Amino acid sequence: MARKKGRDISGWLVIDKPAGMTSTAVVNKVRWAFDAKKAGHAGTLDPAATGVLAVALGEATKTVPYITGALKCYRFTVRLGVATNTDDAEGEVIETSDLRPTDAEIEAALVAFRGDILQVPPQFSAVKVDGERAYALARSGEEMDLAARALWVESLEMIARADADTVLLEMVCGKGGYVRSIARDLGAALGCLGHVITLRREWSGPFECSDGVTLDKVEELARSEALDALLLPLEVGLTELTELKLTPEGVARLKNGNPGMVINAAGVEYGDEAWASYQGQPVAVGIYKSGELHPSRVFNL
């Protein structure tokens, strides 16, 4: 089996994603610029969307689940009165309506989209249907009965109403949210139809737009120490977990996949997930039990 080419470099780079690129294309560009062996991202953005795309390199890819599971904030503009087959401006118009709701009617309708809700993914989405991606089936003209999925919506607010046809909304939600579904279902609830025309992710877990680097800057600094200096440490992806300190013996045991003794456990209860470090270096993520961390992910730094 051939070894992967590239450097063993680990950390996070927050990209301010431009419109017109897939999330995978952004990751590939970043991996090339760092000459990194391994890279991934923490949550797909549609090609037309912009904003925070957190790219993990090397061992930081092991912390991706803690970012994909964190809260995220989106600002998006809904075009009222028009439905498309993709639930965004990239698709074909399939229905129109002359009805335009008032601001008060929109505010009232938003209440039903807060808290624990169920939403059906767009027909053009990456969910799998009998082993195939929904968007592939949708492109071939097949209409699917997709199952509704649970979503936690922390908040959903109307930010501005530039005109009768558009409304700017901001949503903070958990894992697995489809903004396009929110726009579609809000339009349906209001009786006027709707789809997304602009979408920007403002923050994702600990990563914010102010941390973002443009792809132009990444290309300008490619394969340089200046680009390496922009990397955020691996442990930024673990901010939702409590940090524990290891004993020297605990480090050795964790490195071998065994439970390792920790020095401090303040604020951590039996069965809690936490991460452990030694002399400022992250060592592992795991479950805390009776003074030890039982590892689920060990970092090879």
C-alpha cells in the first residue's frame, strides 16, 4: 500500500469560503497549499454559500466531530413568492405566488421553526437513498419521499425586510440543519412559497468569520512558513470538552491505547467525554472514569 505524500502537519484553518466553489474543492486547495497528507472540513456549505468553512489538517481531523456537532450561525435571504426545485436560486422555478406576508405574519410564523423541529432535506441534497445521493436521483428527474430529520434551532430571527419580496433571517442551529429547507417550509407556512437567494455561515462552534482567511491569501502564501503561521492549534476543535492533565505514566498508557491517569478532574463526572494533555500538548480524547481517561481518539503529534 503506497504511503500518502505530503507533510505531517496538524491544525485548523478557517476559510472565508467564496461563492461558486464546493466545500471539497476548498479543502483540496488548502491541502495543496500546505502540502498536507490529510485534510477534511467540519460541515459542508453549498457551492453558492459563503462564510466559515473550518478545514482540519492532519491529526486535527480527529476533532472534526466536535465541530460538526456544535452550534452554527447562518444569515440568509429568502425570496418570497417563488419556489424552485433546489430550494435555492440555482434551481428551476416550479411555482410562483402573488401573496406577500406582512412583517408581523413572518414573525409569527418563525415561532414554529424554533426549538426541536423536524425538517425534510431538499430533494437536491447529499442524503443517501438506497445507497445513492439524493441530488443524483433528483437530477435524473426522480422525486423522492425523504424522511424528516430532527434539528435543534436555538434561535431564528428576522433581521431585515428590504422589500416585499425578500427577508433577511439569522438562524443558530445544531448539526444537520438545511437552511434551504427552512426557507422552503417558511414559504409554505406563510402560503407564499420561498427559496434561499443568499446564504452565509457567520460562525461554527469556536470558529468565526473574523478568523477567516481568503483562498486568494492561501494561494499567495502557499508552501510557506507564513501560511503555516496562520494555522490554529488542534485543540481549538475541542473547546466544547473539558481539558484534563495527564501524569507521565498516563501519557505512555494512552499512547498505547490504554486508560491513562489524570491529575485533575475538577468539573468532570464519571462517564463524561474529555480531552487530555501533557505539557501543553494534546494527547487523547476519551471517557473519564475513576481518575483515568479511557481513550477513543489518540493524537500522533
